[in-house]
Amino acid sequence: MSLEEEIRELVLGLEGVSIVYAADPLWLTVLKQVGAALSPGDDPAQLPFVVCQMEDGDGRATMRVQIRIGSKGDVPAPALARSVAAAIRRFIAAARPGLEVVAAVEIAAIGV
Amino acid sequence: MNPTRDCGRRIWDLSDFLDTGASPDAEHIAHCPQCQARLAGLRSLHAAALELLEDDVASAGTEESGWLETMLANLRLETRAGRSIPLAGDPSDQLSETEGAVIALVRNIGDSLGGVLIGRCRLDGDVTVPGAPVEVNVNVSARYGYPLPGLAEQLREAVVAGLLVETELNVAAVNVAFTDMRAPIAEPGTEEGGKL
């Protein structure tokens, strides 16, 4: 299981999270599918739910984790975003020690 | 509004999906917040349409179809992701909720109150700046027979309470405009719903 899939499973298991949405808008998904179809290999492009990107952060290795979620409505959305970000940071700290983490959490639907 | 955030699905495509339960893009619809919000809006619209049919909408005149058209016209715009509303958190994090999610919340709150259907809904103010004053402007279709001042106050209180919990917006005002009236529900044994 990839890091992205592990983060998705982690977030789906958190209280108040109803769904993890596809990270990319449709146009980007289509673009990726076309790119995958034109490139060698048989693997189709996966629908990304979590995007992890390495960035340069003042000389320190930084991972940016981007995720879009829907809330059940039983946990206030701002608190939910904070708890999801904290859970992602804890998870990355354990899985990849020494990495700085930027958690980009977007609440895309409330009470779904 | 950032057009790249719109997934590009059309309302009538989703309406077909709602009717048939099948679509070549079912996987996208299942995971797209914009499509899910549009489906929720369509379900509300279908429920309202059924309610109107029960009230014999055919004899209700052109004003009834007017608010339906208005709601449909605004549905597509309002269920887009819209602006990104920042949320407080760890300085290294980037937390936000979408304007579309907040507008859908306002719509759900309003539609859950008896006698009210939310039509146009806008957040006026710079929602992208934390603490900036924001006015919530909603157009409402009300069912005849409900006292409008009380209904407006009930709606304001419910919207403010909901936004206080689910957002960090500085809500300066919730402005309610009653733009349509719907005929009352027909009483059993009466020929017309409009007779009180």
C-alpha cells in the first residue's frame, strides 16, 4: 500500500470524516488518463485521492500532503480540518522521520 | 470564482444519473464534491416539484414555475467550489473549506425548516480574508400561511448558529428576502390548496 493510500485509509477512519474526494478536478484527471494511455506500459492512471509532493523548504525536506474531504456534520468543520492535519503530520512523522510536513486539508462538503 | 475548480458536469447529466442510477462517469460522480452537491440540490428540487404537483401546480399560474426556474438557474453556480475560505490551524498547515460547501450548508439549513426553500444564496464580502465581515444574502420561497417575520427570524437564527459551528466566518448579517410564495398544502376534503 502506498503512502497516499495509507493516508487515505487513516483519514477515512477519523471521527467526523465521511468521504475523501478525488484530489484533482476532472480536467486534470482526464489529462492524466490521456498521458497514461500515451505512455509505455499497461498501468492505467490511478484516481488520486491524496497527493504527496516533496518540496524544498529552506534546505529542509518538506512533504506537502493535499487532501479534500467531506464531513459527516458531527464534528465542526474547522475542528475536523485541524484534527485531520494533525493526524497526517503524526503519521508522516512516524513513517518518514525528519520530514517537515505541510498538510493542505480542504473541507469540500459539510454534513454529507 | 476559480473556473478550474468546476468539474464540468452538466445539471442534465446528473439529472439522468439521478433518474436512472447509472452513468458512464459514475465513479467520478461518487467522488466529486461538486457533483454530490448538485445531486443534493436536484433531490431537493425534485422533492419541491413533487410537493407542487400535490398542490396541483398546473393551475397555479406562471409565478410557480418562475421560482423553479430561478432555483435551477442558480443551482449550477452555487454548487461550484467557489472561493477558498481559510481556517485557523498550525502555521505550517493550509486548512480551508470551500464557499460551495458553506452555501450548500446554508441551503440545507433553510430547506430543513418547515415552509422554506432557499433560492439564490450568496456570501458577500471577502471570505478569503480571516475575520473580514461577510453578509449572507438568501432569497427564499415561502409557503403561504407561514408568518413571514417569524420565519425570517427563525431562518436567520438557524443560519447564524450553523455558520458559527461549521465555519470561522465573521457573519455581519443574514439578509432574508422572500421572493416567492407557494400555495398552501391542500387540506383533505378541499378542492383547492389556496382556500384557508
